[in-house]
Amino acid sequence: MSRLERVLRHRIAVALVGGALVGLAIGAIIPPASPGAGAAARRGWRVPGPQAVARVTEPEFSRVRAAPIWGATAGAATVKAASWKLIGIMSLPEPIALVAAGSGRESLHLKVGDALPDGGTLRAIGANGLTFVRDGCGFERLLYSSTDSPVDGSCAAASSAAPSKSPDQAAK
């Protein structure tokens, strides 16, 4: 059997080997393109320093670790607290926010539409924080933070100012 007959008999194998050799030759001759500056580099983004990152305390981590992942959500009506902290977000199978209320050891599992411990209503759960409405103003709170950032410009002045008087007190 001649070489020509062998090549014709194994056409697919010869084509695969030939394609691999051509690909190796092209890859050796033409260098790969260097990656350009990404969008983050163009904006001048830098990794925040250690002092900017809020650390998680051991009790907070223990609450998240001990929380029942597949359990039912608990509404905030069971716990009324003056302060709360977003300690975790579970995105699958549906977004659930883990909220630590006050100094309690239990964490609340809240879905969109549930009431927060301070009386606000959860509007959306994102990858690194949540948005909620309290007293008609929209706010955002990031993971492991106890402070709110106003989402709507109209509420920014109201949140930074002192608590406003009730309509009854304002009339006096």
C-alpha cells in the first residue's frame, strides 16, 4: 500500500494533524495581542486599603454560618430594633437578605417586600447591598455596614438634616 493510498484512506486524521500543525506554526509566528487597559484602569480605580474595608466580627460570622439557608423567611415584625446590619446575601434560589437586628443572636431572612427592623420596606436585593424605602425616601445599605446612603436626590437633604418635626409639632 502506497503512501497516497494511506492518506486517502485516513483523510480525516491527516486533515486534523495538518490543521494542528498549521495552527502551531501560526501561533509561533504571530504573537498574541497584549490586553489593553480595561475600563477600571481608564477610570483610575484602585483596590481600597485595609482601613476602608469593614471587618466582620466573629459573632456576625457565626450568625451567618448558623443561619438556616433553606428555612422560611422571618418578617421583621417579630423583632423591632433601632439599628440593624446587613450581614449576608443569598442570591439563589431567590434573593434573601440576612439582617442582624440590634444585639440579638438570631438573623432575619428577608425577601423583597418584607419589613425591616427599623420600619422600612425592602425594595431590592443586589450582589453587595440592598435598597429600601423608609418614610418615603429610598436608601441603600451595603454589606456589613450600619449606615444608609440616600438613593433619591430629594431625600439626601432630609437624611443628613436633623430629624424633622411631626406635622403637629410644626404647627405649634
